[in-house]
Amino acid sequence: MAAYVVTYDLRAPGRNYQGLYDRLRQYPRWAKVTESNWVVVTEWTASQIRDDLSGYIDTNDRLFVIKSGVEAAWKNSICENEWLRNNL
């Protein structure tokens, strides 16, 4: 399995995006890293994740999915540092 960084801009004011957040939590392993960035660990490809999550956002929202690379650094993430060390 690989780790993917999922980032988004939700541009519809007042819209309830709980469905998106619930869907992200259904991946085998996940963490919310910042307010609009998550890491999911799955066997899917970036395109498959994008297609899966597209059903939970509006057409003018932005979504970016990238496979985690070999190096990462962070400060004050929402999730536990240990989770990031073990999964990125």
C-alpha cells in the first residue's frame, strides 16, 4: 500500500462536506494533517482516489491527490507525529 496526500479547496460557502470527510475516513488508514489536507494509505492509484472523492465535492471545488514521496517535513499537524512517521 502507498500513502497519498489529498488536498482540496472547498469553494461552495455553507455547503456540508461531511460526506467527503466520512469517505476519507473509510480508507484503510488515514489522517487529517491540516484543515484541508489528509493522508490516506491504500492500494488504489491517485486517479482512483480522485475519481472516488469527486462524487463528494462540487464541480467548482479543487482536489489534488499525490503519491507520497521519499521525504517529508511538517510542523503542528493535526494528526499525531508518530502516525506520519509510520505511514509517510
